[in-house]
Amino acid sequence: MAEDRSTSARPVLEAPDMARVLTRIAHEIVERAKGADDVVLLGIPTRGVFLARRLADKLADITGRKVPVGSLDITMYRDDLRLHPARALARTDIPGDGVDGRLVILVDDVLFSGRTIRAALDALNDIGRPRAVQLAVLVDRGHRELPIRADYVGKNLPTSLRETVKVHLTEEDGRDTVLLGVREGSPADE
Amino acid sequence: MKRHLISAADLTRDDAILVLDTAEEMARVADRPIKKLPTLRGRTVVNLFFEDSTRTRISFEAAAKRLSADVINFSAKGSSVSKGESLKDTALTLEAMGADAVVIRHGSSGAPHRLATSGWIGGSVVNAGDGTHEHPTQALLDAFTMRRHLAGAKDGGPTFHRGPGDGSGRDLAGRRITIVGDILHSRVARSNVHLLNTLGAQVTLVAPPTLLPIGVDTWPCDVSYDLDAVLAKSDAVMMLRVQSERMNAAFFPTEREYSRRYGLDGGRMAALPEHAIVMHPGPMNRGMEITAEVADSERCTVVEQVANGVSIRMAVLYLLLGGNEPAIATAAPAARTEENHQS
């Protein structure tokens, strides 16, 4: 996972940009969901959860209401389980009122192949029946392998497959930044 | 690298905590409207039971089915085994049917080890109890239950019977666990001693000298003959059933005397610390090792242990079968205790 060693990694989104981007996404959510009364934010571990919490705080600032926020682990629904050793699971935490009849917004850090989101949609299917599902991502780096798109995008980042996109968040990595680097050795999944 | 779960002694501390943490997530699936995960779709788990067992078999069956694996139940009664088939031929048959994992319960100690190391089958072997040797998934579910009650509070301390907490990431360092009863015939005790020791707990075995195995002094635990002396210093007491079906000699004078010296009644339960829990792997003999008053009290975790068993077995099956190679990777096996009691 740690791509920091790639010497050429350069920041493409710094902390102030990230804060502005999240504020904009929060406003877009309120606009498109007409007030966001029935929104439930579900972050995809690890970093999607922190982003979902930040978005929930911003939505609360805008609307004056608390927005339910949770996490959705997709490990058991991945399509590449048999290509790796069994992975440790992360926490799935669905807010008390559930997702039935609500607008679920999935939150992730990087949108790449779209396979994570496919797995998330499958996982969500076993938890309830939302009114609608939308997707918010901090970075869309392209190279989709499935017919999936994001509803809210922090930054469109055209990349080549040789490049890596690594999101650092204060909660997990000590600082907020998005790094664009060059992959060395084996291709990793983002 | 380990492909099998034969002995609790094979698990490192990291492995054990990985299993317990995975089980914590699995337990949350049980609270959902759809209690099923697609993870082991297309995999086949064979329950190979040469000995009677209801709760362990249905627990493994429920666990495999919740992970969408196909389950084949094979019990020795009414099968080709009763017609004289050997373990080897049974194993080769299962291998030909494409079993990805074999969950085996056998009356002979070492049968799962034989199955795993003989090269008869290519899948994973999970020991579901062999003779008087080991029962590792029982030890894992016991440790899971202990962790939720004794390290489940937010500060890592006991929950004082306010329901089980979430002890994710924690071990049982410093917890004092007392295991009482028929240690000699108990695979549960042996597996628990190994696993609890790995997790940092201090184990004390309490039993009449006749029901302790030879060589127990080499086990990583203390031994006492006096239940009342250790109760006040116990965070959990695990009562074991006297396995009369395995007894071929007189190990104590009368049941009444055993019950009076080694049984847990209301008076003895009151001597436990306030937060302590009472455990039993089941099936219980009420009136023998445990009174109905204790068995029905809020401190007794017997029913919870059964529910936790499904979560633990889901975790074990997921970690062994969920990827292209098992996630429970262990180095050279730790020192196992040998079995050498008189028979």
C-alpha cells in the first residue's frame, strides 16, 4: 500500500484544497438532495470513513441537522478475494435507522476500476433497500472497468496506469494530501 | 505455512487476535436482516463427524452456510464407516468429491493431524474435537466470550454484566481464568490452556488429582485442588462436564462428593469478583458440576458461547478458505502438550 517511497510522488491536492473540495461536495449534496433530509453517508474503509465523517460535519453546518454517518466494509464482497490471501475485515457500522427508503451516499477516497463500488452495492443490497444510492469520491482517476460513475467528484485526475494516487488523511496518516506517484514493481489495487 | 487448524498451540498471538477480531465483524452479520455473505460461494465444506455432536456440527454448518459455502454432512453412523471403511478411504472419497475444507470430529486423538499431514486430501482440515486431545474452535469461542466480557468495556476493562462489549484488537493479558473439572478427558481444557496462555491470561486448573492428566506440570498453567481458594482471584470460571462416557475407572468416590468439592453453586458464585463470568462449554449436567441457580444466572455465558461459536467458526472458515491462501500463517508449531494419561 505504501507508495511513499516512489521518489517522484508529488502532491496534487493539499489540505486547504481538500477542505474546499469537501465543502463544495457538501453543498452539491444539499442542492441535489433538496435539503438532504433523508441522506445517510456510508464511508468505505479505511479512508472513505473519515471522508464521510467530514462530509457529515459539513452537512450539519449547512443544514443545521445531524446527518447519519456509518461505514460499509466491502471485503467479503470483493471479486478478487481468490487472488490474495484472506484479508482482515474492517468495521461495517450502519446508523440506527438503517438505510431503507433513504438516500445513501457512498463515500470513498479514490475511484479507479469501479470494482470497489460494485462490491459496495452488493454489500448494501444485503443490508437494506435505499431509495437511491449515490457516490461521492475525493479523486476520480479514471480507468473504469465497470459501468460506474461518481455523482460528486472532488477532483478529476487524469492518470496513466503506471501512476499511483495515494490519499493521506490526518486521521490515518497525520496530514491531508493527495499524492501522485509512479508505480514501481507489481501493480497494486487502489 | 499453515493450511489447517489442528491445535490451539499452533496459533500465534497475532493469528489468535486476527481470528477474534474477524469473529467480531462476523457477529455483526448476525444482527442483519440478511444473515448471509457471498464470500465462500462455490466452496465445499465437509463436516466429517465420527463422534456424536449436535452443537459443534450445527455450529459449523450454520457458519459455512452463512458464508454461502456448500455443506456436506457426513456422520459415521449409517455411513460406509460402519461398514468398515478406513479413515484413509473416507478421506480419498471426500477428496474425489472436491472438498475445500474438512471439519473433522473423531474419537481418536490425532485423527485430524493424520488427515492433514498424510497427503490424502488437498483442502484445509479443521479439528472439531479429537479424542481427549484438542478442540481449538471451542477455545477460540471461549476466548472471544471472555474478551467481550473481561476486556469489552471502552477502557479495556470488564463490562460488569452490562452485556458483552467489543474487545477488538485486545488480548487477555493479566486475566485470571480458572478451569474446573474433568481436565483428564477434556480436549476443551487443553486447547483453552494453550490459547489463553498465548493471549496472556493466567490459567489455573482445578480438579481432583485423579482427573488431571500426567504431565500437567509441563502445561503453561497452575494447578490447584482447592476450588474455594482460587475463586476470589478468578475473572472467569469455566466449569467442565464430567465425561463419564470416557471413564473406564473410578475417579472419585461419589457424584455427591465431587459436586460438593468441585461443583459451582450459588454460595461459591458469590465468592467470585463482581465482574467475573461463569462459562461452560456444554452440555451441562445441572446438579453435578453446576447448580441450576448458577446456570440460570446473568453471569453464566453458556447460551452466548453457543452464539459466539458460529461467529468464530465463520471467522476460521473465512481465514482458511477466503483467499488464495490461508491468512492464519504460523511458523514452526509451538510446544504442544503431549497426551499421556493412563487408560
